[in-house]
Amino acid sequence: MHAINSPHFTMTRLLLRRNRRFRLLFSGAAAANLGDGVAALALPWLATLISRDPFDIALVAFATRLPWFLLSLPVGVVTDRTNRQALMFRADLARLLLSFGIVALIFAAPALPLGDGDNAARGLIVTVSVLAFALGSAEVFRDNAAQTALPMLVDPDDLEVANGQIWSIEQIMGQFIGPPVAGFLIALALPMPFSFNAIAFGLAAFCVLSISFPPRAAARLRASFRAELAGGVKWLWRHGVILQLAVMLGVMNAGYVAAATILVLYSQEVLGLGAAGYGLLLTAGAAGGVVGGLVGPALAAQWGPRTSLIVALAIMPLPYLALYLTGSVIIAGAALFVETLAGLLWNVVTVSYRQRIIPEEILGRVNSIYRFFGWGLMPVGALAGGAIVSWLEPGSGRDAALRAPFLIVGAGTGLMFLYGVCCLRIGRGAASA
């Protein structure tokens, strides 16, 4: 009974009800991430209908993640210089148009799936990769602006609750609902999930446009774009804990994407799943994200930032090792559940920590630099996942090659746990930074 009447529970229950601005941001995130969740299954599935080559599948994943490496730094300066609401709206509108572009590509392409050695395959993979890159570029603008805008819309004491709720709805829509919806829509007709995406991104744009943002103080004129970026870099360099977290996140995300890139082929060929089954598998993983987003703020409040992050790091290697060893759909689903739960605990702690101690006037830049380190290695991970399978398959066989990335990533995340125990120093506020 005490837990139900706790201040944390009360804030969790009432924040959406009492804060209209946050409610609209939350709703926009729900719609946008529903579109992302549908695309997360539909795009790689489309790639597997064009080619069975692991490197071709990795190329599409690489193109989706590459914008985080190329654009994170300049987008941070743009976020601080311009209207964050307008950035989010335009990014959602761009994704609406790009989703219709994929529909047009499917109608113009030869009948899918293509046969082995079809001459059209390489051109189609490149085209899908270009569209994936454009979608990923819009996502960089949208996500950085949204994360930077959140502290403008909620009180500082509400940040953990707000981030937990945002992460939870992103998991619910992006991985709990989106993938099975995508699988169902693919079964109806291949263009359907991308048409659905366009509607979802349109709803997200409408929600963002409806938010009444508080006025921002006029930005001080600085010498140049480069000088503004340098100011963010210097701030991050002086605050070593945040830089440390960014580098750790980069290593973990590279491994995560390497494994996730191969998961679609692993699901088809090792677990024997179709599009609908693969969607349900991703949904099992998303359930862990929902739980992590809901309980993460309470665990962080009880344990403190460092203990919470060490627990997350301790859990992370286990799901990858389970995926390497199993051929069971149930065990694979449970592994993805645990993996996402640990990831959400990490996110709730680290995002709230950054939002609390980084000054508002440079938050966009520092967030983008953080994400450059934390997300910039993801395209490398995508190519590495495909390269590992392609390299090992001739000597080890297809099954062993498809499992190998999970073993390698599990070992890597185990090393990150040891590093965290020995070297990670994080406190509750700015004094620790």
C-alpha cells in the first residue's frame, strides 16, 4: 500500500493528465514510433525479398543508421539555433513523403521475391538503402529535437517519470504493436505497411504542431556554426562522466545493431518464422521495454544512477548468449524481453541525467555530440553483422554463421560490464559530473 501512495507513483499517474504539452508530445511520439516499428520489420523484410545475401541486408541497416554518424553533430547546432517544434514537424512530414516513395518503388519493381542472381536485385537494394538513409536522416532531426525539447515541457522533478513514459510508449508502439501490425499488413499486401506508416507520421506531425511551446530566450549570437559546435564539444569534454557514458553507449549500440541486423535472417532460417511470427518475436522484446520504462524510474530512485547502470550492464550479455545457444522461439522471445528491459533501464537513467545537468541553451548540441559517440558506431555494427556471417558461412555453415554475431556481441557486452564495475563513476546531479 505504501508503494501505491508514494510520490513517484502519483507523479507517474498524473503527469499525462495534468500536463497537456507533455500529453501531445507523448501522443506524437506514440504515432511516430508506431511508424518506426512498422518500418523496423517491413524494411528488412522487403530487403530479404530482394536478396538473401547477408551483406545486402546489412547494407540497408547500414544506410538506416549512417545518418547518426554523419548528421548528429550539425543537427545539434541546428536544434539549438532553430525552432525545435518546427524541426519535429518537418521531420515527420518528410517521413510521410518517403513512406509513399517506398510504396511507389514496390509498385515499380519486378514481382517479389526475386530469384537468386536476378539482375534487378542490386539496383533495388541500393534504392531501398537510399530511402532508408533519408528516413534515418529525418529521424535524427526528429529525435534530437524531441529529446532536447522535453525539459521545456515538464518540470525538472518530472524528468525521470516523463522519460520513462516516453520510452515506454516508444517501446509499446515501436516494438510491441508496430512489428505484428507490419507482419499482418505484409500478409495482406507488401505496400500496405508503408502506406500505414505515412498515416502514422502524419498523425505525429499533427500532434507536434498542436503543442503550445513556452517562449525561449533569444539565442546569443555566436561567431560561427563551428564555434557553436566547439562550445558543445568543450562542455562535454569537461564533464567526463557524460563523455564516458557516450563512449560506452557507442560500443554497446554497435554490438546491438550487429545482432539486430542478422536477427531477421536468424528468425527466418534458424527459428523458422514468417513475417507475422517475426513481428510477434519483436513484440516479446518490446514487452521488456515497456516494463523497463515503467519500473526504471522507481529502480533508479531506489538504487541511484551507478547501481542502476551496473545492474543493466550485468544483464546485457545474457540475452545474446541465449540467442547464440537456442533454437527455441520461446527462449529467443524471453532473451529479447530481458535485453530490452536492461536497455530501457540504462536509457531512463542516462537521458534524465543529461537533461538535468546540461544547460538548456546548449542541450541540443551536447545531446547531438553524445549521440554521435553513442549512435555513430551503429552503421559500423550493421556492416560488421553482415560481414561476420558472410565470412564464417563458407567454413562453418549457414546456421553457425547466423548464430556467431550473438556470441561475439555477448562477449563484448560482458567486457563492458567489467569496465563499468571498475571505471564508471556517476552521481545524482551536476556536482558529480
